[in-house]
Amino acid sequence: MFTKKMANMFEKYSVALLFLSFFVNLLMVKCQSPLAPALYIFGDSLSDTGNNNFLRTEAKANYRPYGIDFPSGVTGRFANGKTFTDFIAQLLGLPLAPAYLGLSANEKINITTGLNYASGAAGILPESGTALGDNLSFDEQIRYFQDTLLTNVFKNFIFPSERSKYLATSIFAISIGNNDYLNNYLQPARYSSSRIFTPQQFANLLVKRLRSRLKRLYILGARKFVVFNIGRVGCVPGVVNSANPKPTTPCVEDVNNLVLLFNSRLPSMLTALQTFLPGSTFAQGDSFGLNQNSSEAGFSTIPIPCCQVRGDGMCVPDSTPCPDRTKAIFYDAFHPTEVVNNVIANNYFSGSTCVPNIQQLAQKS
């Protein structure tokens, strides 16, 4: 699912990058001040660090072999180890942002380095993913952030000027929209959206809804946003292997073309918001450009999950995953491995797949 350029990077840096990144990040945390006071994360299973553990849903990753390479084991992350937002937190010199629903009332009050509201199966639209059970939609995630302001930020930053500066210099990462297609528009038996909206109308609806929610975060004090577009969901094993008829190409391009309708509208929307909202900066992360299939050596070249998967694409509980996770792109039928998350995060942080990149966004005065 990656370009030739990205695959070459993986081949060259796959194992070494994990150790180098850990060492550099450790030095950053111990020897430098963080580049931002906090990282607040909104999104879906690509960023969820355990919120779905506390919801009634089939979309859970709170069992082995998930977390097999995470220091503390199983956490609810939909990967063998860290998510890409975990690595972004480390690159900023911050602790990993904990899952909001997993914290006690006292912990919620005292954490000022950021929180994670992401929820597996969640989408921009509140109905997305609900066939699997409960999730925190983007609206609900924002409401929990608003609660955080009242119980945490107002407590720890007494003066309005302190609160404003803290929020204005924090990073707000938004990676959501995958499930509005995977667990909504592309499932006509469960959702009516594809019968109500043309693909163009649906993309317009998502962009309009996303814009209004980003404005809400701005009103609440956010100023530095990094918004990720939707990746090539037509290339994930769960889509490719369930396609009927089977695609003759590595990906289901009809699905990717649907996503492109949303992605093509996103840049102009973010540019307009930045112009309209004084003091705001919107960085766009290009997930779609990162996710292309490749036949380069060193990584799995066909869409095979690292773990044995169930019918829903999740890992079979207590199954044994592939022995060398550094060579695999996918951990289950929908989610990347830790090594992929690491490379992606580094590209977003200091590369050209996020404009401005996150490092530049954090350093912006």
C-alpha cells in the first residue's frame, strides 16, 4: 500500500528506525522542552488507544495478539504496538496521550499534556460505525474535550490569558472519515446513505460537517490543527479480499475513487477556514499519498494480515501473529503495523507528506 519511494524508505529504515526513533525521542523527553504543551487527538481506530474498551461495541482490540509489541501489552490499540499518533506525541517530546475514557476523575483533572478521544469505528457522521455498537462520534469526542476544558484546563490555568496561550500552542490532531465510507456508505445493507446521496453529495456532506466541527474546536480555543485526509481504503486487505468480483488490480480502485472525492475537497476547505478564523493554522496530512501498493522487496507485497483474522477482519483472540512484524504492512485486515505507523508519523512530523509538517506547526509562533 505504499509508493516506490515509501517502500524504499521502509526497506532501508524498517528495523533501525524503531531503535533510532526510540533513542531520539527519549533524549527529547529528558533533555529538551516539548515542542508543544499538549497533543489532543480526535479520530477512529487508527488513533484509538483504548477508549473502545469502555464501550459496548464489537470494535475492540483489548486482547492478544493486539499490543504484543507494546511495552505494557494489551491496551486497546488496534496494532501490535504504537499508533501513529503515539509516535507523533513522542516526536513532540510529550508523553503518550492517554485514552480519555480510561482515566479516573482525578487523572482527567490533572493531565495537561494532552488526551486521546479517538474511538474505533467512529466517523464524522454520528451514525457511522454504529452497526458494530457504540462509539464516540466526532461530535461526542468534541463534547468530551469541552468537558476537559471545564474540569482540567480551567483548573490548571487560572487566568484567561494562560488558558488561551496553552490552547493556542497545543496541537490538535484530527484523523477521521475512514468509517464514513468503510462503515457507512459502502455498506448499503446496514446504512441508507448510498441510496440517499450520490458520491459527490456524500463527499460534500462530510466536508461540510467536518468544517463545522473544526470551527467548534476553534471556538473552544484550538488554533493549531493537523487534519489528515482519508487513506487508500480500497487497498486494505479487508476491502480487497472481500470484493466481489475480485479486483484485477492490487486495490479496489472504485473505493479509492470514492475517497478521492472527499480528499479533493479537503484542501480548499482548510485554506478557507484558515483565512476565516484569525490566528488559526491548518496543516494537512496526506494519508492517501502514503498508501499505495508496491512490489518492493523487504515488505509483504500482497494484502495479507500479520495476524490470523476473523470474519470481521480483526485478529483471532490469542492467535500467534507473524514472527517478523517489521516486514509486514498490515497487522489485521484494516490496520497497519507499528513499524508502518512509525514511518508514517516521521513523515508527517518532519517530511513533506504534511504541509506544513507537524514540527513546523509546533514551532509556529
